[in-house]
Amino acid sequence: MAVTTRKPATVGDILLYEFLEPAGLRINDLADMLNVHRNTISALVNNNRRLTVDIAFRLAKTFETSVEFWLNLQTNVDIWEVRNNPRLMDDINKVAHLKDFMKKS
């Protein structure tokens, strides 16, 4: 699998540039449609909050997309962030393979 150096588009970026701006919607409008507090949507759009499954269901219903569309966006960002975190990757590289662990037992 090819590893990209560019961070994938976030849920917030997609919401803002592909859904809110083209439709002339504001954060408050989307919060009302999703029946959540405006701070929840503001944090998501401003990339200060990760997408939850609950919000993914709400976005899918509102924009007539799939839940998986939204969750895949978040997952791609999460994977990129782990792969591009040297400290975390060092830790992950120290994780034992099952077969090696079983040989020691």
C-alpha cells in the first residue's frame, strides 16, 4: 500500500467545502438539522474534534450519504496521523508478533 505524505482531507474540511459552503449553510444550520449543539459541529468543522459514529449517522441522514462515507474520512485521517507520528510508530514497532511471543513461552 502506498503511503502518502499529504494529510487526507478531514471530515471538517469536507463538511465545510463540499457541503456547507455550496449549500449556503452555516454551522448553526447544520447543528439544528442534526439536532446537536452548535459547539459540536463547530469543533468538527474546525478540526478540533474527531467524528463519532453517532454524528456520522446524523450526517449520512442529512446529506443522503452513507455512514461509511463519513467514517472512512475519519479513519483515513486517523491512520495518517499514526503513521506520521514517529514516537507512536517507535512504540508500535516494539509490539511482538504472536508467533515470536509463543516461541518464548
